[in-house]
Amino acid sequence: MMKISMDRLSPGETGKVVRINATGDLRQRLLAMGILPGVEIELVRIAPLGDPLDFKLRDFHLSMRKNEARNIIVERFNHHGRRGRRKRRHWQW
Amino acid sequence: MGGEAGEKEGIGNGRKTCRVAIVGNPNCGKTTLFNELTGARQKVGNWPGVTIEKKTGFLSVNNRIKAEIIDLPGIYSLSAYSLDERIARDYLLKEKPDAIINIVDASNLERNLFLTTQLLELQIPMIISLNLVDAAGKKNLKIDVDILSSHLRIPVVPTVALKGQGIDKITEMTGKVLQGEWHKKMARVRFGTDGEKHISEVEKLLHKAAERMNLPLRWLAVKLFEGDREYELLLESKELLNRINEYRKKTEKMVGEDTETIIADYRYGFISGLVKEAVTVTADIRITLSEKIDAVITSRILGIPFFALVIFLMFKISIDFSQPGIEYIDSLFTLLLNWINVRLFTIGAPGWISYIVVNGVIGGTGTVITFVVPIALVFLCLSFLEDIGYLSRGAFVMDRLMHWMGLPGKAFIPLILGFGCNVPGILATRVMENEKDRLITILINPFISCGARLPVYIMIAGAVFARNVGTVVFSLYAAGILTAIAVGLIFRRTILKGPSTPFVMELPPYRLPTLKGILLHTWGNVWSFVKRAGTLIVAIILLLVVLGYLPVGVTPNSKDSVLGKVGLAISPVFKPQGFANWKASVALFTGLFAKEAVVGTMGALYGVESRNPDSSGGRGRIKNGTLKAKIARDFTPLSAYSFLLFILLYSPCVATMGAISKEAGLKWAVFSVLFNTAVAYIISMGVFQIGTLIKALL
């Protein structure tokens, strides 16, 4: 299993949070949003200009800049794993 | 105690007045519920000392209780990090409302209940309005309200605020809770064996402090256990803090996580358990309609064109469509002016009274009223976009570009609106959450060249630059944008320093807005503009009119008036800029009325027939040929350009001052007048001097 920072997921890919490196304000916000170790997060899409990113977790959408997402370390699911197959390429324009 | 109770009961036929706060996440239908509960009887203001909107209204609970409803800012948690959270938290803990109506979005239950688990610790009687149950139904979620209620041990009422469903029940339950007819003790989240053991130790330490700080013990203990900055500072004894921190470190060592994460984890654990029991998923929907829409309109290819289209339409509607309205109001006011003039004449009022009343009071009021149309249209558009959920998508699409300027994506719309008129642009900053970002966006807005400045450019550039008028005008627009960006970046690094807040923004599902919600929102904003910005605008116009009229007997705004004399006196100041002529100086003064008034003043002062010599109305028609020649005589291309730059950048007009004062306070309005004038002074001087130098070298 590969551990990467959350901004490096590719669109349609899901990861499982293992660690949050942020501190202070950002950490508190992320925790309040339910970004906790063990939670699955999908990168849905990247904004037209390359930043921010649109994530989906706990059945809602959260957008975050790469700069913020960099602080969240996720475990990448194997591409043939549970969600890996369900890539949403067909919804990407 | 007796006095307080007496006060509370004093209002309205012996009915008791209670205070009920509405608390909930952003985008959970909080405002809609507030509107449904209070109807049109609401007051929009600001929270003390900040520019965040405060809405209050009244609800007749039953024949014994009347409740003041306070709409707290939408928040995700009760930490002390963001201003919204601090406002909500301070209100709940210091003002101690009699009850809380906690709105929970049924279609997004887990995250919404996080705040609920914190509210449980405040020991304020609470009701849950389980809102948007229809949206949850569409997501194939079945929620058992009784299980939620029995586990949380608080009343839970399913509602669809948009359709007014469940509102009566909320009112009824609020009455019950306020009358003490709900006896269950609220549930409490437990933080694991290690956590609980240490938190109860912390509680023991805090008995006295909690009493002194007038805070619920459990709440204070948990917050300090988490390392809440604000409460740490409020704690008197350093030793106490050290002992609490010992418990904290012990727990962190045992669990292997920091306490903040542990607490959040147990809260979400509690929620998961609750949701598992109360919610049944009847069918799995992979992609919602909202997601399908987003896949198109926030996509790589269509995201920006779609946003541009939205902005274009908004611009069209608010600026172009408002023209007929403005002209209609203008003509009504002209009629009114004539009528009052005649009336004053027939009752034999002295000329100076008529002049000041007509031009100052009525003219000033007219200026305020003409802004009502574009402001109302802008807010109609903004409320619509916000309620439907597009505003956050716009921010998502534009964030990258704005980030480069040190601002969040939501700053884009206020700035682009500034090209039409800075007043609605500044008012539109309401959609921004962060105080500093908002202030910067407000303060740089006047540099964006508004529509009123265009006639000035055309007149002066038209007179002086024969062929290149288009290029000159374009360069002025560009100069305005560049100055706005530069000043924004400077402010971010100096007077409004501070890390830009982390960008973590929810993209709520699209929802159909209600006409009622949009109209109420628009009305609230228009009314508060008229009331709060209006007074300042009329006052300044009155002052300028009087200065232009005095001393009695001179032609108003001529060289002999006080205003003219001041113009004459200060004109040497503009020598380094190359336009040290008194007519230009006076025009700068009248330009404060409205930037387009420069046209009327220049016309009047250069002695050419103009329809509106008093210049407060502005849109004077000028006989072209002679005026152009006369202006061209007084300006070289370089000094004309420097004059135009000055007009672009100097003090915002009175209406904009009013808007800044309303949104950021009088202090910032004054700052803006002084700062922008200084910027204009320096930049035009630089351009003129460097230009002169280059000319000399050639």
C-alpha cells in the first residue's frame, strides 16, 4: 500500500486517511469536517486552472487547495481494489 | 434575579420574552428556517465590532411566550479559530440564550451532527430541526426521528424549511422546551476510558474556574483538554494550566494521538453509532444530480466559460437593466425638485434655502435612491447564485487566479462588479467569510474603474488625444486593475497581515432557491444601504453644496464660491502632476459627488452650455466643439493623462464612501479617502515627471 499526500491522488481515485500533518486552524477545520484517520476520501476533480481540488468524503463535497491537501497523508487503494475500478473517467470532460 | 425576570416579562401583554438562537452548519437551510419562523419581521445588522451580518426577528411561540430569534453565523464547529465560530460561541456562552434550535441537514447527517455533539455540552435546552428530509429521501436515506431523539435525549422535528413543513411543530416544541416541559437530560459524548478518566480529573481541577468564568464545567474541561487557545488565555492560574496539560500529555502518550484528534474521533464515533441505528439506506446512488451538473459546469473545459457567462449575465442585469430604472427615478426626482422649487418660491423662502434644500437634501437623497436599483439587482443575482449553490462553484473555478492576488475565489465577483459600480461591488463582499480578505476586497474595489468614470475619460481624452482615445481609455482600465492588485498585495503584507485562511470550502449540493428567501435577503441589504450608507452620502453632498453656494450671491461652484476658492488655493498642489489649474481642482471636488460629475463641472467651468451646471446630477450634455478646444488649451497630452489617472485613483465618490463605511466602518471609509488620494497623487506625479523627463531627453 502506498502512502501519498492527498493532493497526489488522481481524479476518480480514493484514498484512506492515515495522518494529518496540519496544525492550528487548518487541523481544527479538517477535524471538524470529519477528516480523521480511517476515513475514505475520493478526489473527484481538479479545478480548471489546476487548483483547488474537489474531494468527496462522508457523502459531501469539500474543496481544498493543493497546499492544504498536502498536509493529509492517505493510503492509496490498489488500483484493482474496491473503488479503483469505479473510476469516474466518463464524467470527466 | 427578580429584576431580570421582571424585565423579561415586561414586554407585550404580560408575555414572557425569551431568546432562542438558531445554530447550524452553513448551507443547511438555516436562513430559510429563520425566515419561516420570523416572517418579514426581521432586523439585519452587524455583530458588534465586525462586519458579519446579524439577523434577529420575533416569533410568537404561544400566548404566554414571545421569542426573539437570533440567527447565528453558519459554522461547522465551536472552536475559536474563525470569526464566525467565535461569534457563535461567544453568543451562546456569554449571552446564554434560553434555547437553541439546532438545524441539522438530514442529507448530510454525519458532518452536521459534529456541531450537535459540541452543543450538547453547553447545557442550553436544545431542539433539533432535522431539515431537508426531502433531500435525504431523494438520496434514499430513511431516518428514524424517534431513534435520533431518544439517543440524543432532545426533541427532533423533521422539517422542510423551503416548503414550510414542520415549522409549526418547531414552534410548538420550542414552547415546550422554554416552559421546561422537556425533562430529559441531554446525551453526552464519552471520550473513551483513558480520555474520560483524565477529563474527569481535569473537571475536578476546574470547578472554581468554571464558576468564575461562568462556563459549563464539562465544556470547559473538554476544551482545555483539547488545548483551546482562547480558554487557555482566559485561565488565570498558570499552574492549573500546567496540570491540565499534564493530563493531556498523559492521554496523548497512552492513545498515540493528540487530544484534538482523539476528541474529534470520539465525536464522530458517537455519530457513526447513532447514524447506523437511525438511518437506513434504501438504495445506493452512486452519482447524484448535483454531481452530474458539476461534472459539466465545473469541468476543465466548460468551468471557466460557464462562469464567464454567469458573470456576464449578472453584469448585464445589474448594470444595463438598471439604467431605465435609474433614469426613471432621476426624472421623478427632477419633477419633485421643480415642484419643491416652485413651492418654496410661492411661500417666499429665501433663495439660499431653496438652493440648499433642493440641491443638497433632495439632490443627495436622489443620489442615494438612484443606487437602490442596481444594488437591488445585484443582490437579487447574488442571493440567487448563493441559494442555488453556484457561488461556491464560482469560487472553486476562480480561486487559482485570485489566490495569486492573495485573495480567495469569492473575491472575484465583488471586484468584477466594481467595473459597473463600486457600490454594489463593495456590498457584494458580504458573500466572503474571512474578515481580512473582505476588508482587502472592499478597500481595493474603488481602484477598479467604474462605469461613471468612463464619460470623464471620453470627454478629456476626446479633447486632448485625437486618435488614441480607445487606447488611452483601455490603459486607464488596466492601470486601475494593476493598482488594485498591487494595493491588495501590499495590504496583505502590511496593515492587514496574517496568513490567508486555509481554503477548505464545502461545495453544497445544488438546491432550488425560494423567491421569498431571495427577496428577503435583497430587501434587507437594500434597506440597510439606504439607512446606513444613505445618511453619510446625504451629509457629504450637503456639505459640498453649501461650500459651492457660499458666499451668498456668487454663481454656485464658480471661482468666487468657497469651493472655487478652495480649488484655487489648492491648485498649486497639483503642479507636480501638471494640472495646476483651478478648474481641474474644483472638478475634483465635485467629482466626489459622483465621478461623472467631473464632466458637468468641467463643462460649466469652461463656460459651455451644459444641462446640469450644478453638477450633482452629472449627465450633462455638452456642446462638443468649443469645449474640446478649450480643454485642449489647458492640457498637454501628458498632463491630461496624469489628470485622468488622478480621477481614476483618487478618493472614492460619496456613495462608495457610504458603502465602505457601512461594510467596514467609518474609520476605513476615511482611510480609503486619504489613502486613495495619496496613491493617486503619487502615481500621477510619477507619470507626469517621468513623462516630462523622457520628453526632455528626446
